[in-house]
Amino acid sequence: SKSNQTAQILLSEFRQASATPLHRLRQVSDDMTAEMHAGLLSEGGSQQLKMLPTYVEHLPTGDEEGLFYAVDLGGTNFRVLRVQLGGKEKRIMNQEYQEVAIPPELMLGTSKELFDFIAKTLADFVATEGEGFDAHSGHIRELGFAFSFPVLQTSVKSGIVIHWTKGFKIDDAVGKDIVAAFEEAIGRKGDHIRVAALVNDTVGTLARGRFWNEDTMLGVILGTGTNACYVEQADAVSKWRDPPPKSGEMIINLEWGNFRSPHLPRTFADEEVDVESVNPGDQWFEKMVGGMYLGEIVRRVLAKIAQEAGLFGGSSSPKLFEPFSLSTPYVSKMHSDESAELTEVAKILEDVFEIQSTTFQERKIVHDVCDILAERGARLAAAGIVGILKKIGRDGSTTNGSQGLKNSNGKTVVAMDGGLYEHYAQFRSYMQAAIEEMLSETAAKSVVLELSKDGSGIGTALLAASHSQYG
Ligand code: ADP
Ligand code: MG
């Protein structure tokens, strides 16, 4: 039919606009490397990448012992957890966690409301500490705090909120020490637990990876948002004014969600998502890659094809035109539908958009849009990783060579965490394929993307241990 033809034309235009051929990925990764250099040179040296020094001096080695807690404030959920560590032989003897959804109104409220809620959840969780967990008598319980928003750290356990992302906007917290706000809330509850380390979730993920494998050099989050950190040589951080750390290495949090490049394949849908967000103009990379936005981009593309080409028989489903009605887990469910008739796609279109009957061609378009956008996001994330590998001379390119980072027995492990990476199989395989496409064969063999499950939470507890006052 004519409308199906128009739909096919719109789809192929969109496919073109979203394409990430190898040469484009190389431009993106080159831009990432260049911005990293600029951001290390001076404060504000890069308009995009903050390249934040983290003050984490000791990555876990596996020798840590004792009971440690973590609070992981991500974007959608927050988790409280505890681990009992038993040293080199026993490693993690026991772990327990609890996950709580953040009430939406707290994302736009006050700092006090948010932290009172977190402190209460933490206190309730500590109260359930039972067998298999042993708080050393005479020790105050220690906690790692994973806070996954841009923070200017002032020490390993203090830092100032720069701004919010991922749908959070708590204005009174900006410019203030986030640990102080948290500890005040803990104090109001009358509890005894202290923050031993404030870490970005990427750093927790790196730490969790390093605890098990000393070749771990990068931590990457693909969840609600996206970000990465890596191990850098201290003397490469020109903007650092304090004495260099003894290890000679520093962990740098890129805050790559705010990366942008003229080579990013931005479309009308990305433009719309950005303009209507609580942080327009910011976080372009995150808005093209992160789980918070992927479903919404798919929805906008489908809405446009419905409007301009009568997709779904032009049936005006109000839900199809409602922002954020399609969440990313549905995208991955539809994408992994391998049935001949795309019956899962049909079911989700009905459940989510209340579109009762669809033709196979329509369902195929939906499937294609999911595929196009997952592939784009995955390949851009891969280009980011290759940009970092290049910066540390681990991309196998002859011009770089190893910068002499201590640890280089062949492998470079990238610790990965986040719901998008963990649960979206096609996304993972597109990433892996892009890494292999971009690197030489030898380099590709040495780079391992490894799921660091619950890395941000457990890794943060591990960092509390490696920065314990009783250590
Ligand atoms: P956060 O980034 O908030 O710390 P997570 O790492 O748990 O949280 O990631 C949650 C995000 O992961 C969700 O916002 C969603 O976008 C994405 N996600 C969760 N489940 C799936 C799934 N099955 N398929 C694709 N994406 C998923
Ligand atoms: Mg998280």
C-alpha cells in the first residue's frame, strides 16, 4: 500500500541518519580521546568531559577483611547492601542487598527529603543484620556511598555536587558536600555508621572488577545513564595541584555522558528528547546511549511514522504520543522476539500502546527501529571505550604504545555494569562486534568486556574496605 511505502521510506531515512559505519566510529573515538586530553590539562579544559580525579588511592586487592556496607544511588533504584569479606582465600563470604525504587517526587524535591528517605532505608536494613555478618566489636560500621552524578571530589569521602542528570533535579544540593548531607540525615536518625568512601558508580564497578582481576583498567556503566572511568598515570593529569599519589596512578571519572561530537549521528528524535528534558543541551552522549532514553527515542520514531505514514492504520493511540510511555526493557523484549509472526512485538504494542491489531509489516518496522537504535547506542558506547583504550595505549595502535602503566601482562579488562548491558543481549553483542571492528586483531583479543554484576554496589563496599579507618 501507499502508506506502507511511505513508512518504508521514513524507516530507511532514519536508518541512514542513525548509521555508525566504521569511519564514523573512529571519528567519535578520536574526539573522545582528544577531549580526554583537554580535560586533564586544566580545570574546564574540556567543555564536555569533566575528567574528575576521584581521590581513590587504593583499589581493592582481595586482602580486605570485615563487614562493610554500601549505598548505591543510581538513577532508577537505589540499593543498600552489606558484604562480609574474608581476605585473599575467602574473598566475599557473604552478601545481602535490598533494592528500593526512588519515589519520583524525591527526584525533584529537596536534599533533606531525599537523604532522610535513604537514611531510613539504610537504618532499616542495618537492623536486619544477622547471622553470617560480623561487625567487629568496638568498630563503627563503615559504608561506601556510590553517588552516580557529577561530583567535584575534595577528598575520598567528600565531594560537591556539580549538577544533576538522569531526571533528578534537587537544586539545594548543588554546590554542597553530598556526604555531609547524607551524614546529617544519618545523624537525625541517631545511627552510628560512617561514610568511608564516596565513589562514582563507575569507580565501584572498576573496583569490583579489580578485586577479582588485576588487569581491570576501566569501569563502564550502561544503565539508566552512561559513564566511564579508568586508571590513568598521575603525571598525565596536568591539572592536579596536590602532591601526586604514591601509587603514581589516579582513577579518573570521565563523566562521558556529556560528551558530544559533530560526528554523533543525531536525529530529530534526539533533538526532541533533549529539548524536552530537565537538562536541555546537556548529556548528549548519555541521551543517545542510556537506558532512560532508548525507549523514548524508539517511541518518538514510531510516533512520527504513525503521523506521517499512517503506521498502525493511523489509529490514534494516545499512549503512542505520551512521553516515556515505552521503557527500554520493552525495547529489548521486542528486539529479542524471534518468532516468525513477531507475536511478542504484537503483544507489547497492545500492552504498552493499546494498539489492538497490527500487520506483520508494521511489527517488522517496530522491530527494525529497536534494532537500529540499540545498534547505534552500543556502537557509540564501544567507540567511547576505544577512545579511552587509545588514551592509555591499550588499543594496539603503533603510534601510542604502552605508556608504561604498571600492570600490562597482556590483557585489558573493562568492567561493565548496569541494567542495559546486563539485560540486553543484542546490545552486548553489537558492542563486542564494534570493539572487534575498531581494534586490530591482536588488540581485540587482549581487550575483555566483563560483566561486573552489581559492581557499582559491591565495588563500593569494597572501596569502603580498602579505605577503612581501621585498615
Ligand atoms: P541505575 O543506572 O539507575 O543505577 P541499573 O543499572 O539497574 O540502574 O539500570 C537500570 C536501567 O537499565 C533501566 O533504566 C533500564 O533502562 C535498563 N534496563 C533494565 N532492564 C532492562 C532490560 N531487560 N533490557 C534493557 N534495558 C534494561
Ligand atoms: Mg547503578
